[in-house]
Amino acid sequence: QVQLVESGGGLVQPGGSLRLSCAASGIRINIYKMGWYRQAPGKQRELVAAITSDGFANYADDLKGRFTISRENAKNTVYLQMNSLKPEDTAVYYCQATFYANAYWGQGTQVTVSS
């Protein structure tokens, strides 16, 4: 059974930082493209960042420079470092693993940016 478990979310003040983790089980992520998505209330789920099995990363245009995705295949874990957080970053953040037609999602972790 494949599981992706996100952690690291929470309440943070504007300008603060959070580091999200996504720990996988049931798959070896080294062959998977890994991604972080987010969904704010009343909005569609959107791509935040993704990283290929070769380590190439891409980001949503408006998040470049503030967010960094990384992977640690030995720990079967992918990370999302989020800096200079803004209230509009408030959302549920989801982890995704894809390999050809196979796609798996985590249950999400809430990030709330508020003073």
C-alpha cells in the first residue's frame, strides 16, 4: 500500500518560514517525479513545485525565490522549504508522486499564514 504522509504545516506569521516534509512508503521515490500542490478555500488545486527523479526542479512563477523543493531519496522523503510566507500562501499543501500513469497523493497538511 502506497502512502504519502505530509508534515510540518501549522500557523506562522507573515514573513516566517516553514519546512514541509513528505515521507513515502510502499514506493521508492527515486524513480518518481515528486510534487507539491496547494489548495486554498474556494480555489482549485495548483502546482507549487515539482522535482524530477534527476533532481530538476520547477516552480510556480510567483513562488520562485521563496520556495525550494528538494528530495532525499535515501530517506524516501521530499521537502518544501517555504520562506517569506504571505497570508495568500494559506492553503492545504499536498504531496504527489508520479511515475508514468501512476500517481499518488498525500492527505495534505494545513499551512496558515496569519498575524
